[in-house]
Amino acid sequence: MKFFSTFCIALFFQIHISAQNFEVSGIVVDAKTKMPVSGATVFINNTTNFCITNDSGRFTIVDTTDKMFEIVCTKKGYENLNHLYKLLPKKYTLRFEITTAKDHKPAADSLLKKNKEYWESLFLTELLGVESSQFCEVANMDALRFTYIDSAKELHITAAEPLIIFNEKIGYLIHCSFTDFIIKENGNSDNEIFAWYKPLTSKDADVVNRWFNQRESVYENSLLHFMRALYADDLVNQGFNTKFITRIFKTDSLYKRIDKVMRETDTKLYTLLNAAPYKQNNYVDLIDKKIIASSYFRNADSVVSLQFHHKIMEVIYKKKYYNINDSRPLNSDKFIPASYIVIKDNQKIIIEPSGAFYYPTDIVISGYWSEQKLENMLPTDFRSLYTF
């Protein structure tokens, strides 16, 4: 996340708080001229909630329900600006001051001509997903700018304007912005994108029904599904089994008395090999025998958060592979895709009723969820399945 103070001095907001929702109003100006900027898009990240600034640079976003959310401002020719806003029970003032976009050195014409098709394919796969070519169309591919840094073996992609993506699989028009999308040769890219969604419409009932079914399908066992179930204190009923994995390295004194550690901590050797391999010569992974109740993540003030030190969280969606009432243990005789969460630097991740969580860049996802890209991602205001 860019530091908000780097790009803006203040963003004027008027907050009207009601029992369940409120509206956010403000102004966007040019950082250099201080003149209002019209035609800028201001949106709640990863939602369908957005507004276009008028001739006076003002905007109003209505029906916001979470008490913490990320507001993003985009405009062609300007740098993206994002701010993590926390609702307070009183009015306060801020305003967006957006700066002119920096010039990025493009790849040499000869290099671009030789690699453009490959780079575009690589980028679309990383952003949208492996099967995106079947379902997604980017309307303005000419907005992309490529730079390859040979010494670092990194491909850097910027965009002159937000990408406009038609996702026919789940029926959304997606406006996607990013500052610098990096693809590393070793695959360890860490990119931050901002997106707002607009539902597609059709007079064909079969098309609408297909979109509905596809949304339900991609929602099941998604990270959004998990976060909502966690907030609702309903992980088990929704089909999620959650356990902690503790990794003990050979250099740790505990490594020499693993059997005793397992008895004391009620753990067992972790032997599923699909994401967190057990390498006897280097380290031992111990996994809890009992699942973690979702109430574990709710404090006395009913704030729901993820915070665990030096552990890996394993999440398995049992409902899809067994009847929810099936008491058989999950074991390795049948492949069950697991997802894994690691939190950076002991950060505390706050979860909102919508399933949004902050801050996303403080979480490392691997396993099944890491394979989910924009082609299979829903906005966090996707129809509420639960009553909170």
C-alpha cells in the first residue's frame, strides 16, 4: 500500500452514519494546480461501489456498510491513489490530491516486437488466470507498457489507464488498476491491484442463469467465502476445517525431542505434500489434531481478526469432498486441495462483515487459493449469503 501522505494533503469527507450504511462524499484535485479534477473514478476497492467526480471534482459513494474499507482514486494520466479508511462516529476532513503519472521507460522497440505476444500472454495468465482466454477479454490492451530488467530477471508492466476487462464467466465488467505489476523469473511476484466491478446484463435468461451458477461455483471454497464464514463464527457449518502448522527446523533445540513436543501440544506429523512439504532432514511440520473454532479469532469486543505468530494456517474445505455430517477424518488417501495462510511480521488482520480484510499485502496465500485470479474473483459486496 502506498503511503497516503505521500500523495495527498487532505481529502474532504462528509460522513452520514445510519444504522446499517452510510455515504462518503469528497473532492479530488490536481496536486500541482489545486484545481478540481472531473472524470476521476473513486471506488471502494473490490466492490461494485464507485462514483465519477463531477465538474467540481466532487463525488459521493452511497450504501457503504463495512466500518473499514479501501478507497481508490484513478484517472487517466494520473497516479493511482488509495487510502485505508476507518469509520469514526464523527465527521472528519480529507481530500484527494492526485499527481501526474510518472513516465516509465518502455522496452526497446526491437525487444518489444520480439516478446510482446509472450509478455502479454504471461501477464494475462498472472492477472486473470490460466483459463482466462476462454472467458475474459481486455478491451484496451494497448494501454499496457512493458519493461524488462535483465539484471533482476523481472518483467514490469504498467498501464496508461485502468484496464477494462469483460469477464463473461461470472458476468462482470472489471476496471483494474495497478501501479507496477511485476513478474519475476522465480515466480515470487507480489503485486497490488485495485478493481471495481460492474455486473453485466443480458435479456437472455439462460445467460443470466449461467452467470448466477458460475458465481455460486467460484464463491464456494474461495478466500471470500472463508473470511465471511470466519466473521460469522460459522467455519465448521460452512464446511471449513482450520488447523495450525508449526514448523520446527533442525537447528531448533525442539527438533531433538519432537515426540515429547507432539504430546505436549496435541499435534502430529504433517505429511500432506501438496503445499508445505515435510523434509525430515531440514525441518518437521507438526499439525494440530483438533480443528480451530472460529470463535478463537473473535475478541471480547467482537472484533474478528487473524493474528498468529510463526505458524502456518491450513484450511481445508470439507463440505465439497465429504458430506458435512461425515465424521471420517480427512486423510491423504484422497486428494483434498488445501489452502495455507502465513501472516507477515506478526501483523493483525482485521476482517469486515463483507469478508474484506486489511491489510491484504500482509498475508501470504499458498495452495488452492493462490491459484484463484481475477477470472474467478467476486466483489466483496457479492450478494450477502449470511445475516451478521
